[in-house]
Amino acid sequence: MLGIRRREFMTIIGGVAAWPLAARAQKQDRKRLAIVMNLPEQDLEARRGSQAFILKLRELGWLEGRNLDVAFRWVADRVADLPGIAKEIASLKPDAIVGRSGAVALALQHGAGAIPIVFVGVVDPIDVGLGQSLARPGGNITGFMTFDAPMGTKWLEIIKEIAPSLRRVGVLLYPQQSQELILKAIADAVSSFRVEATPLYVRRASEIEPILNTFAAGGDCRLIVLANSVTNSNRQVIVSLAERLRMPAIYFYRTYVEAGGLVSYGIEPTEPFRNAALYVDRIFKGVKPADLPIQAPTKFELIVNIRAAKAIGLTIPESFLLLRADEVIE
């Protein structure tokens, strides 16, 4: 896996991540780390993030098989399984846990006891109950947020600028608190953009195609895809449907655009993992998560796919490409 040998990560016994047998008799100064990813193991975004994280740990002196053991759980879109997975992870007694996404972080918060937790990929962590404040989160959990709910209005602005004549906007989301906060921000802004917003709730992969087909049948529509376990794990399905239905769509992660999506506006996705490694290093050295501030991103990138625009018959203004886009994929 991207130059990192799988046996350095974990062994699987009965489908449950477990420490390699050789690690159990090691000295107490050998640290144990568990990582829960809400993506399939072979997903491009998952591989990039996990590689960036492990390589940063190595730079900090934490080497698998020497002073560190790492166990991964790849959850993909199995959101309903998260409470059980959190308990399984806690039973491994790691010294720290890294969790990707708000749903994973909340499950770990409720199911992993007092084990230190570092999250990545979380929206509005204070509002959803993952900390007391950004500066001093308190408790045993901290990490790196992706954005706050008002970001929804930015996506609305961008997709309106790219496809100005379309009146209807569908918001593809999972029914959870953080996603509802983004939906509310979009709903509060639609009147100023003179569009109508329709929530499109998906709980599992099988619902994506019929929901998008039904929405697109009304014509005159765009799509905002919120990042969550279901949408991220079924990225290619969503991108392909948006193209087939000739529906301009905006996403948070650039991997959607690399997969053929039209446009994304969000953070560079590997940076939070490198930062999470810095926090794990400090936790291993005795710093408590309560004393590590929750950090918000400072830079966002706008990626546009010209081929995707041509595929749905959309002409993106040259001024937009020259003045707004950070990267254009042709």
C-alpha cells in the first residue's frame, strides 16, 4: 500500500483489527495507535491521507514495528456499524485513536472511554458536541475541522456563478447534525441567489441513484454534494450520475473532480492528516487532548474540470477560470 507494508499496519482476526502477535510482549514504551477511516481501504483519498499520516509519524520518529504499532479500521459507508466499531477499537486499548469524519469522531467519543482521540474531517465540532471551545476543547478529544456550516453559502455562490440560469439546487446529504447545519446555511441564503434548495437525504449507497434520478427529472437543476461517509465512499457513482443527468455539481474534496466531477471547493485533503500526526506525537509524549486546540483550515482551493463541463454541455466563463480557479483540469 503506497510503499507501506500492510503487515506494519495490522493483522485481521475474525474481521476485527488486532495488534500483531509480536507486539504484545513489547515494552510499555511501544505505543499503540488505532485509526478509523470512513472510506474504503482502496479509495484514493483514503490512501493519500493514510500515507501522509504514516510518513509524518515516521518523520517524528515513530516507526512501525519498532516503537509503534498501528491498527486500521476501514468503515466506508457503514455508519450504522460505528458504535460497535468504536467499542472494538476501545477493546484494543490503544494509546490514541485517530478518526476521520464527524460521525466517526462522535462514535469514538461515546464508545472509546477515556482514550485520547484526534479527529480529522469534522464540520462545526463545537456545535455537534465534540468540544467545549476551539481554543480549549476539554475532555479527551481534539483535532482538525474541515470548515464550518456557512461554507454552504460559498458552494451555492460558486455553482450559481458557473451555471447561472438554473433555478433548482439539490443538496445531497446524510441525516446527521453537522449536515443539517450546512443545509440550514444554504436554505437561509437561497433567496439572495434566487434559487430553490431541495434536501436529498441518502442513508445508503442504494438510495443515491433513484434520489438523483427523481430530482433531475424536474429539470433546470444543479447539485451540491456534502461530504459524508455515504457520499465519499460512493464518489464515482455520484460523479457518473451527475454527468449522465447533465447536472452541474459542486463537491468539497478535489478527489471528486479528479474522478470526473465538475468543480470542488475545499481544503487540500492530506494536510489534516499530517497535522493529526503532530498531535498524536504530542499525546504520546504526555500532552492531553484537552490542552490541544481544535484547529480550522486557513486555505481552500477551487478546482475545475473542463472535460466534465463539456460532457454536460456547460461553458464556464473564461473570467471565472482565470480569476477564481486555483487549478483547471483539462
